[in-house]
Amino acid sequence: MHKLIINGGKALKGEIKTSGSKNASLPILFSSILADEPLVLSNIPNTSDVSTTIRLLMDIGGEFILESNGDMYVDSSQIKNLVADYKIVKTMRASILALGVMLAKYGKAKVSLPGGCAIGTRPVNLHLKALRELGAEIEIKNGYIYASANGLVGTEIYFDRITVTATENLIMAASLAKGTTVIHNAAQEPEITDLCKCLNSMGAKISNIGTSTLTIEGVTNLKGVKYSVCSDRIEAGTYLVAAAITRGSITINNICHQSMRSVLGKLIETGADIKTKKNSISLDMKGRRPKSVNIKTSTYPNFPTDMQAQFTALNTISDGYSTITENIFENRFMHVPELSRMGANLSLEGNTVICKGVESLTGTNLMATDLRASASLVLAGLIAKGTTTIERVYHLDRGYETIEEKLKLLGADIERVQD
Ligand code: EPZ
């Protein structure tokens, strides 16, 4: 296992490039199961969740080639084994996305129940309810979902609550269903828009893309395409917070700022100077201490839960009081006790953290627990006095491509070492 060692106190300066979006790459990789021909995908990030997805696709009979120019050739058109095994699913919950595509293409699927994770119980009841409404027979036995269908049939789907991967599962299943499906209360995250654009380029007929009511007219087959995945708005947001917390000045390239309005608004509230161009965002704190900002997480286009931990870290050293309310997951505050061990003044009341900004944090030994909590510990280490060591950084590697290399490019004193 690896750990990160950070010597804090350096204001970040310089330019980096955003990688492709993890949360767009995963459903798009799974959509290769729907196609009769290979996909050639670019801008896919080199993260462990992507590697896990590729391992799963190969496990079931898919073919994968990493081209010399970085493009990924993915051919899942001839899969034989319609099983998403527990040994893979337990390492990545998004494996549930195998369900809708296998059902739509082959009328059969056996997918391990994902189980919970550090941030919550993460049920999949809404996925199963909606797939049953498309005509799937679904039974749960010995920790597995057994699903079958003699051809899915389009219908009106109403999601009781907004759910990202359930929306993605249904979009992909409905793409090859007979007739038309209308999904009401669909999630509107940019990663879903990217998936819909990729599916339409494969021959799907999805309309009202980017809204909460999606119409999908089923087609009989989908072809292979070349497609470049959108950039990762959460990665970009994380580095912007890294610049804010260290009172630095950075530019992030290869990112579309329109998908980050709620996050940029909060960064401006902390006192950051933000400049945006077509494909880049610049943040300059001009050496100022950030101001405290109140955060309430919600669904897109409101403030993303995936940026909550990062802003909690920022608030720990900001000037004043703040409240951070997590409305999406029931246990997404695993970073709070670790930040408190660095001297942060945080108290937890239900789903809200109350924070009083302190002048400085002190580096110490920390343990990463989940992807975004780990990112928040890195941000705290960048500003803490002395040395911070973060263990179990495999959590970080799930969603951040070479995080220490990008931070080094910005002047951070950070090393990855073997545990
Ligand atoms: C996706 O998770 C993302 N993962 C998460 O990113 C992100 O935090 C989350 O959406 C919310 O934006 C991927 O895209 C791979 P949900 P997902 O279904 O789809 C409840 C990261 O850090 N729910 O939108 O699993 C659920 O428990 C990760 O990159 C049900 O009750 O989240 C949660 O409280 C973490 N039943 C809420 O809905 C269901 O069947 C929203 O979850 C499904 C969800």
C-alpha cells in the first residue's frame, strides 16, 4: 500500500490539465456492452475505478486495447459471461451499471449486490424498481441480483428521488427497449449528459438531454463510435480548492466552467478571484485568507456532494463560522474526525458540521477512508504546519489521476511512498 507525505505551507502556483471524468467514463465503458461494434474512447482517466471497470468487462468476455495515442479500444460486443462477480463489484459499486446493459442486450444478468460503503448504505432499490417497470423479472438470492427479460418494453418511469447511476442504468436499458421510455425526475449531472451524447452518437434516440425529463425511443441496435469523454469537474474543483486553501493562484485547463457554476460561486464567496475562458478556469486568492462559506449539498445543478469534503477542509482555516450540510449521503463526514486531529474546530450535529475557522492546522498521521474524504485530508495537509502523512491512498487513486504529480507541478511538497 502507498502513503502520501506532505510538508505544508506552500502557496500553489502554476497550471495543470484536468483529466477525463471518472463518473462519465464508467457508464460510457459499460455502454460498450450495448454496441454491436467496438468503441474507441479518449480522455478516459487512468484511475483505479476505470481499471476495475475494464477488468469487469474483460472478465465477462470483452476485449480491450490501450492504443499508443492513449485511446481505448473497447469491444464488448461478443460477451459470453453475463455475471458481474462479487470479487469485482465489492471494490466498485458502480458495477451495478452492468445490470441495465446486460438486460437490454442479452435479456439476462447476474450482478452481485454492491453493498454499502464508507459514505452510506447505498441501496439499489430504485434501479431494480425501474428495471421491473421496463419488464424485467428480478430476484435477489445469496447476495446476487438475478434478472431476466424477454425484451424490455418502454414505459413512463418516475424516480422517487434523484439518483445518478439509476438514471444511467435506465437510459442504457431503455436505449434498446421496444417503444418509448420517459424518465421523470431524472438526475441532470453533466456526466449523464455526456453518456446520452455518446449513446446518441452510437445510434440511440434520446431527447431533452440535460433536463429532468428524458425521452428515449428504443432502437434495435447500436453501433461502435469514437468518443471523447468530458473532463472531470470534481477533480477540477478539488484543485481549485487546493489553490484557495493555500492562498495561491492557479489555472486549470481542459475544463468547461459551465458545469461548475455552483462550485465557482462558492469559491468567489471565499474571496477568490475567478477568471474563466472557453476551456480553462483561473483562481487567484491574492494571498488572502479565505472567508468561511456555508454549504448545503444537493443534486445538479446545485452544490455537489462530491465537493463537500473539500470545502469542509477549506472552512477549517477560513475566517469565521460556517455550516456544512450533507443532504445526499447519510455518512459523508468521515473526514471530520481526521481534520479535528489536525486542530480543526468542527462539531457534528446530525447531517450538519459546524465549523469555526482556526488560524492554522498541524500536520499529523492520517487515515484515508473514502475517495473525497481522502482528498480533503490532502488539502488540509497542503496548508498544515509541519508534515502530514496520509495512509490508504488507494481511496484517492479511485478518482484522481496521479494526484501527487499534479500537485507537485503546482509547487506542493508532496511525495508518494511505499507503506
Ligand atoms: C453517483 O453515485 C456518483 N458515482 C457519486 O460519486 C456521487 O456522489 C453520487 O452519484 C451523487 O451525485 C458515480 O457516478 C459512479 P445516487 P450514485 O444514486 O449513483 C440514494 C464520487 O465520489 N439511492 O445519486 O451511487 C443513495 O443512497 C462518487 O465520485 C437510493 O436510496 O448516487 C443516496 O442517498 C461517490 N436507492 C442518493 O439516493 C437507489 O436505488 C443519491 O445517490 C439509489 C440511490
